[in-house]
Amino acid sequence: MLTKPDNATTITLWNGREIPRLGMGCWAIGGPFYAGDVPLGWGEVDDAESLRAIARAVDLGIRFFDTASNYGAGHSEEIVGRAIGNRDDIVIATKFGHATDEKTRQATGAFADPAFIRASAETSLRRLRRERLDLLQFHLNDFPPEASDEVFDTLERLKAEGKVYAFGWSTDYTDRAARHVHRNGFVSIQHTMNVFEPVPDMIDVVEKNGLISINRGPLAMGLLSGKFTPGKTVGEKDVRGASLDWMVYFKDGKIAPEFAARLEAVRNLLTDGGRTLTQGALAWLWARSPRTLPIPGFRTVAQVEENAGALAKGPLPVDVMNEIDRALAGL
């Protein structure tokens, strides 16, 4: 349990810049893409609304956006590039490893050889309209640790060539997270983390090595937004309706019963201090470690405004954090 509060809602990046400790995750604004008939996106999108939402986030002070080369088969990067371009006051993080076909919007495989990494980086630079990638992340979660040495050798070379400022790994495995911390330019781990998955071992690696913990799934795929009731089903083009091994929060497009119970156990605690449920989930992450940088997804201006509104309220108090621990331990 926590014993002292951390009230910081800013974080200092690898380039020395201090930014709000909140990013925006850009998976959903990529729109539909597939592996065969299996949806990998979050349904249809309105590009005009996506552009307005990004602009609103920037107006509200958000300076970190996270995307990937495969989100919407590249469409997410295109939209982020259109919205932000080469502005040097905004950090754009992207990822490589999962290949897609732009025309068919189909996943075509996973690759990590040097030629693919270079080609993917160049494509991301073009789509994002950047002269250099602020943060390039390896997207293959369970890639063999020993084989990853060549991957990060390539990233170091891209950094030396001025194509990449910094790099990291999107992985939920602590051995992979720790393997490359000695490298110049290795600055972050992107990993699943939320109220239901506190991942203390990963946070230990992050804090011991001065990394940034980029939190994907901070709202548990939308479960912690509070907008899903047990009987509500997601759309047919929504990844949450797919039968994927890692999709634990939703089953057959509905909230998994065990997570519905956990949500009810902490709902009132997360809304402490007038927060919405979403804002409480973000506040929990900020209280958990000073190195966390949550990246909730968005598709609308209203979602951006709610997410950004959490910053003014700050981390959850220590006593509330401890009560949440006790509530979840009883389930």
C-alpha cells in the first residue's frame, strides 16, 4: 500500500522537456483494419472529428500522442500527421513490427529484420510528416529476448543517423523490458497498466532504470469509462468483440463478468473528489508511480476534454488508493 502521495502531473522526457503526464492514444482513430475477418480496430471513425479532437487536446496542453504503423493500416499515422505535422513542441510516439496493407486494410505479418525496421521508420516519417521520429517503439510484445538484440542495434543506428530521437519496447514482459536499459536512447516501456492490472514488477523495472512507463489500456479497453453496462455489446467492427487471447476485459463483445464485479467494487472510490470514472482511473495511475504516462484512447472532442480534465484534479489521495487495494483484494 502507498504511504506517501505524489502530486506531480508533469513528467520530464528524455529530451529534457517537461510535459503534462497524460498522452492521447491514437489506435481508435485509425479506423477499421483486420486479420482476415477478425477486426483489429475500434470501428468506423469520422476523420474530421478526429482532427478536431487532436486540435482540442493540443489546446488543452497535451503534448504526447501515441500511434503505430499498423493502426488502421497506417491511417492513424496519417491523421496524426495531418493534425500535428512537424511541430517541435509536441512528441509523437509510434511503433513498428506489425505489417499491414494500406489498400486492403489487412494485417500481413510481423517482422523485425533490419530492412523492415528501416522501411517502416521511413513510412512513419512520411505519414507523420516528421523530420525525425521522437520515439520509435518495438511493437512485438513477446519477441524472443536474444533475437531482440539485432532489433535494438538497428534502432541505435537509426538514432545515430538522426532518423530517431529515442526508442523503447511495447511489452508486458519484465525480462524484455530490462534487457536494453543500458542502451543510449532506450527511454521507455509501453505496457498494460490500470486499476485491475497494477503490474508492480514492471513498475519496479521502470523506476530502477529511470524509464518512462507509457500505460496502454489505462481505461481497461473502455471498461473504466463507465459507459458499458453488462448487457451492452460493442459494434461488429470493434476489436473488443473478437475472440483474442489477450482480450480479457470483454468476452463476445460484452463486459467479462469478473471485471464487471471489480468495477462495481471500486466505482465509488475512483469518483472521489468529483472525478468522473475515467478521471479516477487516470488519477489512480498517477498516484501509483511518478513515472507513469497514461495514454487513454479517444475518438471525440468530448472524450479528449474528459481525459484532459483529470489533470486539474491530480492523483488520487493515498487513503483512497489503499481503500481500492482492499476492495480488490476481497474479490
